[in-house]
Amino acid sequence: MKKVALVFCFLMIQISAQTGISVSPPRVYFDTTPGSSSTQKVTVTNVSAKHSLDLAVNLGDWEYDERGENVMHPANTLENSCAQWISINKEDTYFTLAPGERKDINVTLTTPTLEKDKLAAHTALLFVSQMNPVDGTDSKGAKIKVSVKSGIKIFHKKPETTARKIEIQDLKFDTAKKILNLQFANHSELWTDGKISTDLINTTTGKKISIDPTVFYTLPGDVRKLSIPVNALEEKGSYNLSVLIDYGDDSVLEMAELNFNYE
């Protein structure tokens, strides 16, 4: 019996040229007042060279875990879900794309007149799923059935601007493993994205080590834990380590410092 391999992604997936879909954009943002509607376009493309794809569209919920990985849930199960506000034309819920063919899907979000909660931001997930698995092979050459599934993240917020706030809660350096362990929280009412810059300075020699920035994504209330390797740390001595979190606010940055000895 052939195995069935289901491949999930949030952007574009192609498995050894066997089958693939591209969905653009990978994130859709709505900014509406209670009782109003807004429609945005999502483009689905069959990037397969020879396979027609039967595709179905449905909705779900999602959140991040503490490491920033996506966790999927059934629609309308999370407190901040806006899945029930979203509608799609009937002809766009199930369709077939020939190789290279694309289709535009209109996604409409209608905010209820009476708010179900007091949250400033809501999210949902739009799935595009392949319903006709195709023949393929795995890394060992075994025959499998390959099917792909792509997700588009949907964000909704109220029109009024809400300040964003990131707070560093813990900062430690594991000298044995040469890993920086960072914990921070999103105290904003909105999703907050940004990048983390890390520098180390040997306070004796003045030598500086800069770590490539780490990109992060958070939802309101998220606590994020990151482990950042510092492989370039070789020289013994006393170090000053600084972490800077830039999350898009021109007037506010979150920063923390740590002193340690590397023997």
C-alpha cells in the first residue's frame, strides 16, 4: 500500500517537481470598523509542470507556541478567532487548476456590529488543500502519494492605532553551549513583529562579535523563548552582551545587557 505524504506550508511548496501550489500573499490584513466589510484578493497558482490540482478552501485558527512555531486549531476555537467573520464565494471553495494556471479568490471579512469581545486584534487561517494526491517518491525512492496544503494567515484590527510594547523578561548566556537564552513578552493589543540584534564585546581586548539579526513574530499576550547560538565566541575573557529588539516603533526600542566570563 502506498503511503500518503501531506505537506503543509504558509508560502509555496513544490516536492521534487511532483506537485506544488503557490499562494500570494501569505498574509492578509484587514482594518475595519464594527458592522463594515472589506474584501481582499488571494491568488492561487498551480506550479506543477504536469499535474492538474483539485483544490478546496476552508478556514481554521492558529497561534504561535513559545518557540514561534505555528499551531493549528479548528475554526472558531480560539478567543481571538475571526474565522466566522470571513466569507468566500461558493465557486471559490472548490476548483481545479491546470498546470501553470492561476485563480484569484475574493476573501471578505465582515466585522459584527456587536463585538463578541473587547480584543483589538483577531486572526484566522485560510487553507488551500490539494484533494487529488499524485504519485511520487520519498528520499529513499519508495512510492508515495503526495498532497500539499497551504495556509494564508489573516489578521484583523480596529482602525484606531494601538501602541505596541515588547518587554524582555529573562536573559541568560550558557557558556558551555555558547547559546544565548532570551525570553520576552508581547504586551501589546496587536500582533508585533521585528528583529533581534545581538552584540558581544570582549571588555579586555575590545573585540566585537555581532550576531546575524533574528526575525520574530508574536501575537498579543505571547511569551517567546529564543535560543541564539554564538558560534563565533572563541576568545577567553570578560564579555558585555547586549540585546536590542526593534519592533517598528521609531521612538521605542527594547534593550538588555548581560556581563559574563568565558573561560
